[in-house]
Amino acid sequence: MITNKYQYPELQRIDNSLGRFYIDSDNNEVPSVTTVLDNMSDKKASLKEWRNRVGDIEADRVMNEATDIGSMVHLSLENHLNGIDKNVFTNDSLGNMAKRMSQKLIDDALQDISEVHGLEVHLVLNKLYAGTADCVGVIDGKDTIIDFKTSKRIKKKEWIEDYFLQGCAYANAHNIMFNTDISQVVILMIDRDLIFKKFLIKDYEFKHYTNIWKKKLLKFHNNFMVK
């Protein structure tokens, strides 16, 4: 299913006090999309309050559990789309859960993807930002930025604005890098009850979220990158 239609770059990643950065082709350090969104979000205060309420040990357990499940599901989907038959799941309850979540996405979500142009691809706009997109492919006949998300419970659309902003950022970088016209973002989400939901934005919504992303990016650079 992989077409290798585009020659995606391999970017070096580094971490600093603000979060993850990439080295662009001009040797500049540019923020990842998630670093921009995290630093421009007011969710940090809520996360800190939650951590204070439940304690560091429980907070770390919950976050590590979510990370482990998400990593296994992502790798399983990537292997499936690459035609690789390999067990990536741990032999415990988390591994069993991740396996069931992966199979649900394979059965109910991946059927919508007719072509895959790249998986875990690096996208960059020099001096501005970079990131790693889960999947660039075709859904409903349209080139699409596709993101796989795992969650304890399916989220409401109004709760996942950052997911759409992330997808629009990747789409805009891809369009400039390869002269494409991607204007559709799809989030494929699965929760631990094996409920699957497909979130799609295009046309007016894509432009709306793109404008929000550009404002957040400008504010990030003004606050943290201007010397």
C-alpha cells in the first residue's frame, strides 16, 4: 500500500527546556508542532492541578500506561500498513488491550485508506516548525493527513482542537514542501472499550483551524524565539 510518492527528509530531533525541536535543512533549531501547541495551551495548569491531586506516583502510572498502549497501537498499525507481520505487544493486560484496540482500528478504520504515501514522515518549514505525521495518504479520494489516537474514552470534537491544529500544521508544511494541495485532516480514535470514531475536517473547518495554528505559531516565535 506504500507508494513512496514523496521523498521525505530525515530530521534530527533534540530536546530543550521548551520541548522537542528539530534541525531544519538550514541548520536552524525549529520547534515541533506539539511543542508550539503545548507552550501556547492553558492545559499545563490543569495537568499540574491533576498531578497535585492524585500524586506523582499515580500520575506517572497513568501517563506511562497511556504512552505504552499508544506506542504499541501506533507501531502495530504502521506494521500492518507496511505489510509487516510482527508481534509488538507485551504479554500482559496492557499488551492484550493494545492488541484488541489495534485490531478494531484495522477492521473499522484502515479500510478507508486507499493509498499511503508515508508513515511517521518528517515535515518541516525552515525557520518555522517541523513535526512527524503518523500517516499521509488518501481517504475518500482526497490526499489527507491521518492521525491515529488512543484514548481512555472517546473524546468530544470540541475537546480535540489541538489534534486538528496539528494536522493542519502538517498539511501546510507538506503543501509547501511538495506543492500539494492537502486540505483534509482525519483523526482515527479508538478507546479502551473498543469504541472507534472518525473525526474529519476539510474545506471551511480546515481553513479555520489553519488560521488558528498560524496565530499560535506566530505568538510562540514572538514569545520564545525572537532574540
